[in-house]
Amino acid sequence: MKFPTDFYFGGATAAFQTEGAVKEGNKGEVLWEPFLKKQGRFDPEPACDFYHRYPEDLKLSGDFGLNSIRISIAWTRIFPTGSGQPEQAGVDYYHNMFAECRKNGIEPFVTLHHFDTPEALHQTGDWLNEENITKFVDYAKFCFQEFSEINYWITINEPTSMAVQQYTTGTFPPGEKYNFHKTFQAEHNLNLAHARVVNEFRKLQISGQIGVVHALQTVYPFDSTKKGDMHAAKLQDVLDNRLFLDGTLGGEYSQETLSLMNEILAANDQAKISITDSEMVELKQASDQLDFVGVNYYFSKYMKEYHGISETIHNGTGKKGSSISRLQGIGESGVPDGIEMTDWDWPINPQGLYDQLERIHTNYPKVQDIYITENGLGLKEEKPAENEILDDSKRIDYIKIHLQEVLRAIENGINVKGYFVWSLQDMFSWTNGYSKRYGLFFVDFDTQKRYPKKSAYWFKELTETKELSK
Ligand code: BGP
């Protein structure tokens, strides 16, 4: 079977991970800058200097057959402190860059928020402060009206990753751990922020489509014959996926979702979160008007029953087997025999992608159109020798087995309309720095030179034949 002729094949990027130039154009600081400085692990500058090199990157994309790109607007290039007067340099930059996309035959899918909250708003409580939601909605409205050349808008990238990593695992700023109350409150507030933006988009009668992007980690019981493992999987699923799927696609939290969430909070002696009836009306209204959902999928989780205290260790170096994830009142992650792991301890399971697509199609039928907005494999890679092509066959294999699942889904009537590989070119990883590379194009971070990898050529062939090579 082939991919449809109008299928989008693209590369995914994010402003803070690619642009660099953090001090140019009067750009404001984002929450990562003081956080990374304090950690001293790596410098987000110059990233892959997309701010200056986008003409080259977009030309490469076009030359290698890509017809689309996922890109995000840095809120702090438009409003340096999150609100106030728009910064013309930022506005001009994005107009120019979008024009360059068109010149190369590339459709930009534009995300309004990709993990880069203005530091000024992070200081005042981030997504836990409702005033910041209002500022986000104002910023979104400005973008909708200013950038009328955009056809596909994405409200928020991976709200789940943000909330969980900010307040449960502590790997995102502010680095708080095991605060499930804040995690779930931030999750609900992110659903609300998304909903308010969608509702404004419709009120303003903006042409084009609007969607949201979720990181979905498919959660299975480690041993499906054990009741305790089955329940741990459900609890982890609520934390990682379900509150968002219910909130943004369903427009209401099911009784089971609420009771699983409250079970986690009670097991941690933490207060229930605040959800009002009028907020639920807003969520419902937005879910009725949503055009598409983006799925970011990398790995699955296998949960065991666990009754101890929380303990997590993040593998941020690529040393296999160095991570731990045990959450009080939820469960412990394990790896069943026969499941291959990446160097960063992510279990590879393409079936997990299919299962999420089917779940959305079946359980959340209001949203018909699905895009795979991120999928790919991080590897440690060395610069290729002159006249050589970096052999990243492992990445090709990973992408291929996941695309097979996408084809299977399409065959079974699930409307997947595009696939964006993470990532277009090498960039830094939020919690792993520059040594975890995902790109179709290798970037020498000293010279900023780009080198197409074997996967770029393979992907080009795919865009031409629309078929997975044997
Ligand atoms: C997603 C993010 C991306 C990217 C990717 C890879 O969660 O949307 O920005 O970073 O994951 O993850 P990592 O960099 O942790 O390997």
C-alpha cells in the first residue's frame, strides 16, 4: 500500500531548539535560560542557528522532497515578556521565514507554544497562574491576525511533557518533583489555555485549521495477568495521556479519569485540583471545533504495581540502563523481555503508535484528522568524513517500522494525513543536550555546516515513491 498523494511528509523543529540568536531582535528570555545556566550542562546558544540559516535549511528540505515543516513561533520574539507591545523584529522574522517556506514548496505547520514560556511569566507561576493563560490567548490572537499566510495552527506542543516534567520528574524548569497536585492542575490549565485559543480562533473566523499536539506514550501492564500491573498502567495513562485526550478531544473528563486522578492525589496526600463547570463548558466548546490532533510518539511504557515512595532518575547521557521511574500511588516502569531499548532507555514499540491512533479514532471520534507530528530516533553520531554519507540505518529502520503502523492505520480507515520526522536537522535535546541527535541532516555545531545523512536520502525516496522500500 502507498501513502496518499496529498500526504504531508515533513521535518519537525521547535524555535528554542533550533533558532539560537537568543539575544537578537530584542527577544525575551525563556524559562530554560536561567535553568540551563544554573545546571551548567549545555548552552542553548547557538542551537543550529536556524534564525540565520533558515533559507539553507528550507532549501535542503525542498531539495530532499519534503513538502511541509513543523515550526514554532517563539512567544518571546513577539512579546519579550509575554505581553505588551509586539516586537517588530520578531514579526518580520517570521513573515520572512514563512515566505521562504512557500518559496521552497513547504507548508508550515505552526506551533504557538513549544516548551518556551517567557521567563517573566514562568516567574509568576507559569501555567498555574490563570493570568498567564489570558496572556497566552492574547499572543495567539495576535499571531492569528498577523500571520494570515498560515493554514495550519497548533496551540500547544506536548502539554503532558511540560506538566509532568515541570512538577513530577523535575527535568523541566522549575524542576519540582512529585508534586502531583501541581502536575494535574497544570494539565487542566493547559487544556483550558488550548480551549480558549481554539474558541477565539473560531470567534475571529480565522481561515485555516487548528489543532493540538500530544506526546502519547502508550502504557501497557508489565504482566497483563496481574491486576496490580493492569491498574498501575491505568494510573500512569491518566497522568501521561488521558487527562489531555479527554480534555482536548473529548471535551469532558470521564468519571474514570477523574477518579484515577483523585486516587493518585490521595495516595500522595495531595489536594484535589480545581475544575469549574464553566471551564468544562469551554473545553467542550473547543473540542467541538477542533480540526486535527497531532501525535508525537517515541516509545511505550510497561507498568508494574508499586507501593513505595517516588524515585526517578533521568537518563540524560545516553548510558543505557541508568534511568529509574517509580511513582508513589502509580507504579514502576519495567522492560519486558524482547523489547529493544534506545540508549536513553526508551522502549521501542511501533505497535504502541498504532494503538494510540486506534484509540483516538475509536474513543474520541469528534476529531477526524490525525498527523504524526513527531517520531524519530535519537543517536550519538560523529561527523561524517569528507565525501562520505553518515550511515544512520538504525534511524531508517526505526522510522520504517513506525511508518508501517501508520500505513496499517490508514488501511483500517484511520485518517492519518501526514508524518513529520523528529527532527529536520540535528539540534539540542531539552534534557540531553547536543549529543542526542535526531536529524535527517547532521549539523556540525562548530561550523554550522549541514550534511545529509543516509536517512535524508531514504526519506527523499519515500516522498517520491510514497512507498516503504523493502
Ligand atoms: C518531544 C519534544 C521535542 C523533542 C523530542 C525528543 O518531547 O516535543 O522538542 O525534544 O521530544 O525528545 P528528547 O529531546 O528528550 O530526546
